[in-house]
Amino acid sequence: MKCYTDQIDMMALLREIAPLTRTLASNDTDTALDILASILPGAKIKGFSSGSKVWSWTIPRRWELSSASIKVDGKTLVDVAWNPLHVINYSQPFKGTVSREVLLQHLRTNPERPQAVPFSFSFYEPVWGFSIPHEWLSLFTSDNYEVEINSRFEDGYLNTLSLFIPGETEKIFVVCANVCHPAQVNDSLTGVAVAVDIARRLLARKIRKYSYLVMIVPETIGSIAFLANHPEIVNQSIGGSFSEMLGTVGPLVGKRTRQTNGYWDKLLENVLSNSGLPHELANFLKSACNDEKVLDSPGVDIPTFSLTRYPYPEYHTSDDNIDLIDIDRLREGRDVLQSVIDLAERDYIPVLNQPGPVFLSGYDLYPNWRDDPSLLPLWKSFIDVMYAIDGFHSVVELAAMHHIPVSHFFYWTDAFAEKSLLTKRPFILSRMVDQRKNLA
Amino acid sequence: MKCYTDQIDMMALLREIAPLTRTLASNDTDTALDILASILPGAKIKGFSSGSKVWSWTIPRRWELSSASIKVDGKTLVDVAWNPLHVINYSQPFKGTVSREVLLQHLRTNPERPQAVPFSFSFYEPVWGFSIPHEWLSLFTSDNYEVEINSRFEDGYLNTLSLFIPGETEKIFVVCANVCHPAQVNDSLTGVAVAVDIARRLLARKIRKYSYLVMIVPETIGSIAFLANHPEIVNQSIGGSFSEMLGTVGPLVGKRTRQTNGYWDKLLENVLSNSGLPHELANFLKSACNDEKVLDSPGVDIPTFSLTRYPYPEYHTSDDNIDLIDIDRLREGRDVLQSVIDLAERDYIPVLNQPGPVFLSGYDLYPNWRDDPSLLPLWKSFIDVMYAIDGFHSVVELAAMHHIPVSHFFYWTDAFAEKSLLTKRPFILSRMVDQRKNLA
Amino acid sequence: MKCYTDQIDMMALLREIAPLTRTLASNDTDTALDILASILPGAKIKGFSSGSKVWSWTIPRRWELSSASIKVDGKTLVDVAWNPLHVINYSQPFKGTVSREVLLQHLRTNPERPQAVPFSFSFYEPVWGFSIPHEWLSLFTSDNYEVEINSRFEDGYLNTLSLFIPGETEKIFVVCANVCHPAQVNDSLTGVAVAVDIARRLLARKIRKYSYLVMIVPETIGSIAFLANHPEIVNQSIGGSFSEMLGTVGPLVGKRTRQTNGYWDKLLENVLSNSGLPHELANFLKSACNDEKVLDSPGVDIPTFSLTRYPYPEYHTSDDNIDLIDIDRLREGRDVLQSVIDLAERDYIPVLNQPGPVFLSGYDLYPNWRDDPSLLPLWKSFIDVMYAIDGFHSVVELAAMHHIPVSHFFYWTDAFAEKSLLTKRPFILSRMVDQRKNLA
């Protein structure tokens, strides 16, 4: 698999954005999006009004928290100033003295990671409450507690970042990542860093076959808001990726699109299988899932794969911080995603210019693997490639059908084309004809 | 699986009909059909003349037996008055004294069930003979025997019962059972009882999507005679069931149609798999088979599944009597068959009214499984159902494709429809376009 | 499987042709083709000029060798007069004294078969050299050797034998074998003997459904040259066979066409599976392969299976001689290939003349397997055959779909046809509509 050169300092970007309390809609979320827009020329911040209807969903109000604490006799037991995760995300405001029994119903902990603050949220059910390390429960021995949560809900905008990078065709590939998950890094900021790095690489190119829509949004409702307001994007989108949790040491997990065995599934599996990296493959919606649930939902139907290293033990806790991130693992994730995109860019339908097996000796195409043993696998793939060509399917499809590394396939068909033995017929992926039919 | 309320006293019906010597065509067969017609308003008795041609078959003559016995020196060894099974069904008449050697060639026994009289028949090869318990052979020590079989073959009619129950569409589902098998109960009368109970339930309904043809006939030739004379029924039939041997304790056996994985196969498998009942599935023509061999034969092509509890040790012997029948097991068989029919009645193509995953919280659709744990499996199926909907396939088909209990699927799509999030597009099963093409 | 009567004395033919130094283009090759033409009425010898372009290939020059030897001090160590394999086939001429070090680079041996002369060739890379038994290397102790290879390359023709046998349709089945492999017999002459025997059998028939093109050519370039100059043959060809290495004792190996599961694959597998002979099946291009690589290449697209007994230990050595050949094994290979052809000739689409299962008793079609136990397997296949008939697929296709011996299928459908219960609709295999599309 190709190793790409960094386009941005991904670690620096993570360090800058990580501390912000990024959520569905808030000032900190907007700040994070502004930082990202500043390094993505052409990126636009688009806002969607609270209360407006997007498909079957409603845009929530913005949430701001000025302070929150639990005190006993003037002594502070919990203060959100210590850690943004201490208050349930989107918590209702509250002020009052409550009994121990009542308070415990409003405390969330994670007994499996007793020293960490778990990430808690309640976007659509109105609750108030705190998150604390499980170990702290033993400190709550008093009968009564003074509780104060100074949160407020405001009408305004839920904001999103989008960057459209035009290509030779109007067909769009969507590169999606989530800006949210306050104070956390692997989830989802590492996916943002990879998306930005890829976006800058695509921007730097003179020629792109496909157009790209880089979309950095709060989870679920962000994608819904953007796509519901941009049906023209949906109608032109032929594929998408979602990336997150790529900075930890576990194996890469490629999650298939809803099609299960479509174009992107074949390509993702081929790239991972020939990457030499530890990896797994999972079906759509199996294992943790995010905005691919929106992009690849009925009626939206953008075949979207996902790339993560989930699970990891620090998931959804205060331990998911910058110290967890391994830049080499993050680069591997970026390389896999960029390879998938680039092989799709390169794909074509190989059409032979004459019948019969190609006369390798006659065209000086015989690879000298005796002198250069690294050519041996390529030589061994000649027969498979030669007899796989059918004049209909693209290189990516043929490589998948015949279990040949897609890079080996290009080695031979590019060489044939150079000797005028083969014509590269353009291949542009289409939206399936039966898509959008699941709507009345 | 839904438990239905009895429409008739199935045990009483079995007790009434069981003693009759029901065969292909005979007075007792006619009596049985008349009894059934009396409790099925609208049912018709149709007769087909002996010797007439039905497809490649010929209607046999009627068979009546007035008496039959084997005697030695005036002492009666066998008398058909003791048990109707003692004479081979459709035996030729015979009178004379025969040697022990000759007689033994005309005696049939079942060594594996030595105390029971086996059921023997020879409809198309002319033979004469008796059936006796294997143990009785030791009584045949004399050199000569006086044998008398007073049977006669008569021209006349082979009769069938049919009840047409019209629905909103002209597409017909055939409910078939066999009236024959003299003196036996599980085989095939239990299937008749279930068919009658279901027929009365269907009759009682104001709305039926499909039309129904309840067909109670002597085995094989009865179905052939009826369908050969009613091509309009064949041409409108989109499915069928055959039921028999449902009153014993063994697991239910669902036998697939000739299509193997067609609409009824998927529905039958889904219902059985989610019934909580011990069951097996078998392919078409594997295991004992009956009139599905006619309904689902080339050129007839009515995809017909079969429901039985075969095998059971008393099969085809005098031990297959009313004491064998367990009413609860019989009701389970009835419930499975009625469920298959009712889920097909209820089936529709779910078409979403907007893109994207449904916003459950926004429509009060979130099942409160914390308070009602029985809702947990339904809640768990939400994601599977939500992302299975494709706007093309019916609920039954989608449930099969995605291995979701069909009742869970209806739970969600019905709820979506109630909130105007989904449109129920009518689904009517068609005969396959390539059916009837196997005829010249 | 049917055993056929020999049309020629295959062993005599092998003995006559074996000693000739048959290669791509040479006098001995021409002599072999002339001998074959003399026993194949209507066969034509067609030549293709050296240097002419055939698809991406170029016709090589003819190669003649007058003498060749290695001497030390007047003593002969190797002389091609001892064995034609001693010189690398298509070796460049050479004359001179060379050091031991240089000579060893031009000697080829097979350490795994140390007493045999290996078959060496270099058709497209210009080299000179000898082949000797590995054991002889110990004789090469001198410092210098007098080497002489009197070979010459001549412009002229590369010759091929072709015999067109017209049938009722213009659709062609190609029977291909290779004339080359100097001094060897199993590889490839046994395939030639089988092809000639079959050709004479086909010629002797008054009626043939398909036309046949028997093609006996030097390996690879011979097929390419012929087919490149006969596009009309390619355009009409619906299948082909390649036969070789059939005279040894190992199991028959049926190698599938590039379609893997097409018409000929199904037929070949059905015949082999029901032949009672030890056999294996391999996919296209797996295991040793020959001219099926040409016939069944992209743009040529003649689905071609191959029948061999490869591997065998004497392969590509001087031990592959007439003593190796077992005439009974050779006949088995011939019988399999002829059976495949004859079942395709016999194939038709069975279409029933009436609905429903056939009334066997009414048409005296019940096989009396109680008297003739050999009929039992046929009787057991009745149900499978009866319910497999679909009015669309041919007997060969249905037999494959339902895993029924194709001969059993014909037993029943022929019998039904004789009783006017079934019509035989003609079945002619077509070239796939998407063939030749892999060319620009």
C-alpha cells in the first residue's frame, strides 16, 4: 500500500481542537469549525435554524454551559471547570438542594473504568445530571447536596463545515467526519484530522475524476441537516466514507456499506487485504456506527463505508485524550482511506485491442523477476489478470471478482495500454438506478 | 406466534369421519365429503366420471366391498368386518380354495409393527389380497383356505369437495387436504380438520385480500381430476398448502415448495423459526409427500408447501386411530398454517415518506423496554428493520432477506405508517411469468 | 458411460509419429501433419508465413537441425543423433571451443529424473544449448569442449492441420490437439490420437447437429495462427476441447472452461462424475494448460475444456515414450470426450405435453426393477427428472441443476417423448451475447 506524505501536522491540529467542548450546537463547536475552515480553502460554514424540520428530525437548540457544581457544606465535590465531561451533555439547568437518593439518580459513572469521567449525553430526552469517576461515589456520604447547573438552551444555528472540491465529473464522493465529542480526541477528532489531510491533498491536484464533498459535522443531526438541505448533493453522490477513532493501536476495522458487496466494499476489502496491516472487516451497522447511518440510510442511499480502530478501552471517557494518539497508526488509517479514493480515481475499464493472450516476449513485457525478485508476485499475477479482462468490468471490479490485488491488476493493464495493446475505457461510478425508490 | 380460537370442534369431526372406509371413490368417501360439506357453507361436491381422461391420468372406477374373509374348516381366520384394513384397498374380487403357498403370496403384514393391521392398497395394478397383523401368520398352519372377497368395481363418479371463498383479488391460495386413508385418523383426516377450521375462519371475515380454494379430495387422482377440469383455478393460483398428520407429538415439518426459496418458503420458514415450536424444514419431495406433487408439478406450477408431523410409528397401520391425536399439537399445526395465510394477507410494500432514519424520539416511537422487557427484542430489531426497507420488496420478503421475525417487521412498519412516516403500497403475489411454460 | 469402438489403431498411429522431431515449424512437423491428413479425409494443411503478424504474436521461422555434438579430444560426449531432445528446441547455431564454465551454462538437466534427457526449448529467447541426463554431468571433467550445433532458421511456413466437418447448424465445436513435443508420446500425441479417432467417428455419421473443426497444431502459436486467420471460425464456435497426456495411469483430469460453470463445464462434470472412473476436476488455467489458453482467451472466447491425466513423472523427458502408453486408459479418455460431444449432440429442451406428473402405470412406463435390479437407479431418478423439467432448460442443463446423471435424464424424457407425453424442443448452443466485447 502506498504511503502518503502528510499535508498537515495532524497531531498539532488535534492538540488545538481537543480541549473545546464540541457538541451538537454551541460556541465551542463553532470555534472548532472555524479553525478547520481556516486550513481548508473554500470551506463553508452553513448553519441550520433551531426548530426547523430536516426529514423526520428537528434541529435542536444550541446549548451553553457557564458553570456547574455539586457542593456539600460549601465544599465542592464536582465542578465542570475541572473537566467538561462532568456535566451530562445537553443537560437541563438545575439549581437546588437535593437528597443523596435524588442526587444518585442524576450521577452517571462507568464501573468498568472507575477512575475516568464517562462521556454522558442526552440530546432529546430532557434530563439534568453529572458524570463522575466511579471511585468518587464513596465521597457522596452526606444526606444533602447543593446542586447548580447553569446551562441554557438558545435558538440559533446548528453549524456544519462543508468543502466542495469539483472534479471532471459531477459525481460526488463524500468524505465525512464528526466534530463533536467534547474533550475527546480519538473519537471523533482523529477522523477529522484524516479528512482534512485528504482534503488538502485532493485540493492540491490539478485533475480529479470525481468531485468531493468534505463534510465535518456534529454527529447524526449534522449530516441530516446538511443533506436534507442539499438534495442536489445527495442526488449526485456515488459513495462516501466516514472516519473516526484511527489513532489507537488496535487493528483497522473496515465497515462495509449497506450494499455489503458493492464497489466501495470491494475496493476497501482489496486495499485492506493487501495492505499488510492488521485489520478486520465488519458489515454495515455491525460494531459502533455513526454518520454512515445517515448517508447510507433508505432514501439517501449514498453507499458509505467506515474506517475505525474501534473498540479501545478509553472509549467515551476522559481517558480518550491526546496521549492516546499514535501518529503512525493515524497515518496508516489515512493511507488506507486515501488509497481507496485514489484507486477509484485511477479505475478504468480495460479493453483489449486484439484477441488472444498478449505476446509478452514480443513487447518486452516479461518482468525480469530472476534479477528482481520483487517482481515475482507481479509476474505470477499475469495469467490471472490476462484472463480476467472481459471488456465490461473495471479494474477494481475485476480485481475483486478474481481475488487479485488491485495494484497488480493496474501494473499489467497500464503496461498493456502503454504498448497500445489495450484501451482504457473511462469508468465513472453511477448511482444505482434503483436508489431513492424506497421513498414514496 | 398467534394462537387462534377454534372455529369447529376438530376432535368431534375426526371421531365422526374416522370409521368410514374412505378411498379414491366409494360410498363411504361420498359420505365423508357430505359431512364436511354440511359444515362448510358454499362447499360443492363435484364428481368426475370413471374412465374419463384427466391430463395423462384416467379416473378409476368406484370400489365397494360387501364382505371378505379367510376360513379354514368353517373357522374364520380373517374377516373384513373386524377391520376395514383387512382387505387390500381396491382389491379384485376372489372366491375359491387356495393352498397355503398361494395364500401367503396374497397376505400383507408389517413385521416392524407385528400387532397392527397394515394399510395396503393397489389402485392401478389388479391384485387381490388381505392385510393382517404379522403375528397372525403363525395361525396359518393349514394346507388349504377358503377365501372370499366380495368386492365390485362400478362406473360412476369420483367425488371431490371444493369451496371457493372470494377475496378482493382473483388471485387464489389453495388449501388442500386428503379425505382418504380408510379407518385412519392422523393420516390424512387431521389435515382435513385443520383445513375446515381455517376455511370457517376465512369465511367469517369481511375482508380477504386473496381468494381461497379449499379442496378436500382423495389423494393424487382427486387433485388431478379437479384441477384438470378447472384450468381457470390453476391459472389464478399463486400458492397452496397441503396439511396432514398434524395430531401426533413429533416436531412440525415444513416442506418447501418446488421453488425451494420462493415467497411461501420464506414465509413458512420465518413463521416456524419464530414459533418457539420444535420443527424441521425439508425440501420439496423430500420426506413423505402427497398432493403438493400434483399442485406443484410442471405445468400446474402452484407453489405449494406442506405441513405435517411425519414420521410417526403408527403410520399406515390400524394403530393410526383417534387415541393418537393430541388436540394441542393439532392446534399448533393449525396456528402455523393460519399464521402463514394471515401474514400473506397482511403483507405490503413499505415505502418511506422521507429520507433518513426515522427520528423515534420525535414521534414517540421509542419502545419503553426498560419498563416492559418484552419490548426489548422489538427494540433491538429497529435498526435491522429501518435499514432493510428498500421500497421494492414486501415485508415478508424483507424479513426473509434480513432474517428478521416478520412480526417484528410489521411492528415497526405499521407504527411508521400510523405516524405517516411510511406508505403501505399494496402487495399482491403474482404467478411467475415463466410458469406454464413447461408445457408445449 | 458408453464405451466406443475404435475407429483407428491409436497405438499404431502413435508408434508411427512418435519418433519425429515435431516442433513449431519444421520438416518433421510437416511430415507428422501429412501422416495425419492421410487418415482424415477432407483435412487441409494450412501454412502461415514466417514473420507475419497474428494478433499480438509473430509467426516464428522454421527450425532445422542437421547435427549437433559436444566433444572432448575427439571423443563424443553428446550427439543429437542419439536423441532429438539433446539439443534445446529452437537452439541457435553455434560452433566453437568453450570452457567448462561456459558449457555448463548451456547444459540443461533435470535432477529429479537424473537418467532421462529433459525436454528443453526456447522459442522466443535466442539461446544455444544442450539437454542431457543429470547423471552425465560427472563426465564433464575437462577444461575445454568442442561444441557444434548445426541448426538453421528458415523463412517459410508454420503449418497446421484442420478438418471441417459440417453439421445441421453452422455452430462449431472445436476439437484441438497439439502435434508438437519432439520424440514424446503421451504429451501431446495421445491427444492427437483421440482427436483423430473422434474425427473419424464424426465423419462416419450421417447426421450431426453441430459442425466440427478438428485442429491439430503446434502448441499456442499454431492455434493463434489458425484462428487469427479464420475469424469466421471463431465467430461460429460455441465450444471446444483440448486433449493430451491421456495414456498414463493417473486419474483423468477435467479442466473447466474460463466460464467455470458453463454448458461444457456442467456436461464434463456430469460425464466424469457418472463415469465410474477415477477423476478430478480443476478450474481453468489451474494445473498444466495448453491451447485452451488460446481458444478460451479474451476476444476469442470459445469456451474450451481440457482433458488430461497430467501430472505423470515422465513428463517433459525422454521417458515419455511409447512404452508408457496404456491403450485402455487412452480409450477411457476418448470415451469421456466422445460422450461429452454425443450428449451435446443429443441434447434438447424437454417440454411436457400435459400438466401434472406423468401417469407411469397408464403408459407402461414403470420400470420393472424388481425383476431387473439394474433399473433401480433409473427408477429412483424418476421423481427428480419429472419435477426438474421446466420447459426452458435443456436436458444437460437440468441434469446439472438437479444433480441427476444426464443419461438417467435422457432415459425418462426419451421414454416420455416416445409416448407423446413430451416434445423435444431443439436446443442449439449459442455464443454468449457478451462475447467478443472484451475487444475495443
